[in-house]
Amino acid sequence: MSAIAAEVNLSELLNKPRATLSLLDSNRRVYLRRRDAADLVLTTAERAAEDDEVISTTSRVFNEMMRHDPAVLTMAVAVMPAVFPWVRHLTEKGKREFAAEWLAALSAAASMGNNAALAGLIAAWRHTAEIQSDPELFATLTTPHDDDYGPAIMPGLPE
């Protein structure tokens, strides 16, 4: 049985390319650690295509299930805490909104072949849950203050 991933320094690939690439024979991915930059992932084109296909078909299945039966969203809301434990801190309305947005973003990400927006959505909802889990912080952020100067203006936009 093969391992899922191997880790090596980028210098290993540069100094011993054959040995490093041979790691792909027994690993799905090789993580290339870099000292002063983000790490890289090396995989075969075939495995990358397989991963893309799995994500794409999974998202299409979820969306078709939701289209045929609205109870799928209810089930998604019910299982989200097992996948994202921090969801427990969201309101019931927030849990439903997160599940619906996540399912829609999953489909969009699969169609674009880019998961960045999906990762951003998860991070934004996780931050919302963090705020809601702290009563003091939640009160501070939701209570109107006399020194509130209104909504912030985006930099570069006229006032």
C-alpha cells in the first residue's frame, strides 16, 4: 500500500531530481518545503486530474440532490458540525446560510478548478463563529457606540 505524501526540501529536487521524482511512485504527492516561500506540492498530471474529477462530480451530486430535494440542505446543516466543529457557535440561521453558501461555492470552485473562494468562505464563516463564541467580543462588535463614525469607506473611493 502506498503512502499519501512524502516531504522533502526543494533542494532535494534540485540536487537529486530522479530520486525525488521517484517518490511519486509510492506517494500521491510530494511536498517540497521551501525556506523563504510557500511550500509546493508535486503530483502527477493523472493524479491531479483524478482529484479534480472527484471534486467536480461530488459537487455536482450535492447540487443535483439539493435541486431534487430541499431536505438535502437540512441534512447538510445537521452534519456540518461533524465536519466543521466551530459551526456549533453559529446561530441556526447562520448554520443554514453557511451550508447553502458552502454547497454553492463548492460547485463554483469545481467549475473553475480553483478552490481559493471556497477556502475564503470557510475562513470567513469560521471567523464569524469565533466572534459568536465569545460573548464579550460579540457584544462589543454588535453594540452601537457613540463614537461610531459609520461604515468604513473603501480605500481609493471618493467619500
